[in-house]
Amino acid sequence: MKLNVDAHLWCLGTYAERYVPGGYFEPFTTEEQLRHMSEIKGLDGLFVFYPGPESDDPQKLLKTLSSLGLRVSNVAVECWADRKWKNGAFSTSDSKIRKDVVQLFKGGIDFAKEISADSVLLWPAHDGFDYPFQNNYVDGWNYMVETVREIGEYAGNFKIAVEYKSKDPRQKVYINTVGKLMMFLNNVGLDNVGGALDVGHSLMAQESLAESLSLIADRKKLYQIHLNENYKDSDPDMIFGTINFWEILEMFYYLNKTDFEGWCSIDIITPRDDRVKMLQLGVNLIHDFKRLSDKLMKYEAEIDRNLKNHVFVDNMDLIKRIVFG
């Protein structure tokens, strides 16, 4: 796989939260955020949000990024911050709301094509439920399939990456596991509608990262990878590579066996520490795991032979020696 690393402007945000609504930092201007990102070694691109300050003037954005040595990676269409999405943007029984989100995505797709983005992210954040007897599950699922299919058909050959998550902001999200994601993509039935693997979401769902990645990639549906961490209980967007070492190393080993040439997107927040230094640390760790997985690839035949024969102890002994010397 080819490693391309990007980040979004929220990585350098103020991080407001319920206990400190004003956040822990004074906000950077967009120009300051982009300048800091351009100074991060190993960071190649910007994950752009639509609509947002980056999308107001596409040509100006491209010129600015070019002058800073950055590229556009992907576009995330923001369909969760408005209260009108509270009952779901894609699955709601309100046909007007579903039409609104289709129009929003059409604009986002046009914008993404204009700036030569790799794909568009579709995160159905509010499409789920909180209580028993709150939703009609079959209707909700079918509305969601129909709505995303309409968006995918408009996109043509342009890639749409659907992101799954077990909960938050809803207590139960319709597309909440890698299995439900694959079922959903099968129901939509379009070649250009695939998946986004968010490491934090997969961990929170108690999944094996390598297994989830393999299932999506094997079916040629891996369009985006989002890198963050947690303790498998919530989604605080901690720095990737700082908590679940072995599972992440296994994921990178399997990723390195694919032909993935998309973007590994840093999706972190830094409530209390230096934002720029934390972003640089996140970038460094991604490259570190890529280097470790490159070392493992030199022993691919032996590792895979042990996998085939279900010999864990020999594999771990080998990998331990490679990693620690």
C-alpha cells in the first residue's frame, strides 16, 4: 500500500465540550491552521469539509494548498450539526429532509470533483434510535438505502465512502458494525459506494481492526481510513497508536498487503495539550507503524505460514523479535 497522510482542520480546533463549552484554547484562524499543517513533517493533505470555510472558494483553496505544499485528500459532507437532522438525514420518514440531504450531497460531490478530491465521506450520524418503540427499523433502513443509492447514482464513478459507528450521537446507529456496513453496501448495490474504516469506531464496536479492514478491502470497498484511538468504550478521538499497539500493528500488516492508495486520515482532538505538537506526534506514529509493517513484510511468507497453520506462539515470537530486536 502507498501511505498518504492527511488531517482536517478540527485537529487544530478549540475542543469545546460539555464541561468547558468555550474549549481549552483560543481559536486559530483558518490561515493559521493551514500554516501549522504545512509545517507538520509527513503530512501530505487536507481533509476538506463541505460546506465550510475551506469550500467557499474552490480555486482559492487549491492555490493556497499548492503554495503550502499540501494536496486535497477527501471531502466530508457535513450532515449532522443542524438540528433538522435530529431524526436522521437519510433514514427519516420525512421525505423533505431526505431530499435536503440529497441536494446537500450533490453540491458536495460537485465541489469534490472541482477540487479533484479522492472521495466523499458520508457519515449517517443521526440515523438510528435511542429508545425501544421509537423507530420503524425496516422503513428506516430502506429509506437510508434509497437515499444513499440516489446520491451514489448522481456521483457516477466518483467514490462515496460510508462510515459506520456503533453509537454517538444516537445510542444505537443503524450502520453500527463492519457487518452491517457490508450488508448496507450490498443493498445499495453500486460499484462507487464503499466504506470508510474509522479505527476508533471499530475499536468501540469491539471489533478486530485487521479483520474489519480485511473484509472491506477484500471486496474492493475500502475507500477511506480514519486514524484515532480509544479504550474501546467511547470515541474520544485520541492519538492513533498510543493505546492498542498489537491490534494496530496487525491492522497495518494486513493493510500493507493491499493495493490501497487512498488516504490515512488523522481524526483526533487534543483538549489539553499542545495542538500542533500532538498533530505532529500523530503523523509520526502513523509513519512508525508503516515502517514496522514494512519490516514484517520481509517475513511475510513465514508469518502467513504460521497464520495458515494457526500457530500463534511462533508468530508472536517472530514478530516480537522483529519489533524489539
